[in-house]
Amino acid sequence: MAITHFVKAAVSEYEDKTDGKMKKRYQTIGVIMETKHGLMLKLETLPLFSLKEGGLLAYLNPPEDKAIPTQQVSKEFINDVPF
């Protein structure tokens, strides 16, 4: 199952210190996956405090291709772990 989109919702607002404008803070609340039977929504959290008028608006954002730097760990270091 491949993740096709991240589901994000505005959960709070804050004042930007650089320009003084109100901005929204977003939280990932789930994912959309492609399965052999079609698209599937997996909700991982539901921010109840941000419900407005009985509903929650969410955005679907495609995954970003960000290279995550990996750190090389020597085998000697792994063998020194006491458990």
C-alpha cells in the first residue's frame, strides 16, 4: 500500500513574529493509501478541539520528496550496546 496523500487539518492559530499576521498551524491527521481495492483513508488522530460548526476541514497534500539524511553507524558501536 503506497501513501498517495497526507491528510492535514488546521488545528490552531498563532501570530507570526516577523510580520504580525495570524497564521494557521497544521497537523497531519491521517493518510490516503492506494490499495488493490481503491483508495483507503487511515485517520490516525482527530483533533476534536478544532471542530467548527460540527465538522472538520482537511487538506490532501501529496508526499514531499525530501531526502532524509542517514547517519552511518559502525558495527563496533552496535556490538558495544549492552542489551
